[in-house]
Amino acid sequence: MVRLVFKERSFSEGREETGDAVLILDEATSTAELEYSPEAGLVIRRTARRQAENITRSGFLLANGKRVGSGFTLKDEEDKIDERLLQEGHKYR
């Protein structure tokens, strides 16, 4: 398994727990699972998803020179948009 952290609008290898999203690439099942931080906004989530989709098409080059993720199936929680992101800011009177 390879763990990529989405931080500052791009994925990178890392063991950090902090980040807007985490992409877990499982080579045994050829799946990529994208998990978002609860604090990640809608724009960040969409950006992470687009980049994760690109990784599943062309792969991600690791520091050791190995490319992983190409041809993987992406699973994410995109369908479950947090309720706070759907609320109106305020109403004008």
C-alpha cells in the first residue's frame, strides 16, 4: 500500500497525518481510495478528486522510481457532501 497526502493543492508521498485529503493506493486490489479531511472545503475536495483521477489514469512516480496507480479504480466519498457545505451563507433582507 502506498499513501499519498494532498497538501497545498498537490499529492506527495508522506506519512503525515495532516492534509486536506489522503489517497491510499492498494496494489493488491488495484484500487485507490480517496478520503477527505472534515475541514476540507468543496473546492479542495474537487481539486483532490481531479488529481486522484489523473493518478489512476497515468500513475504516480514514487521517490524510488516506481510508478503506481495506473489503471486503478478510484473510490471516494464524493457523493457524501457534508451538510455544512450545502448551507446558504446569509440572506439579504
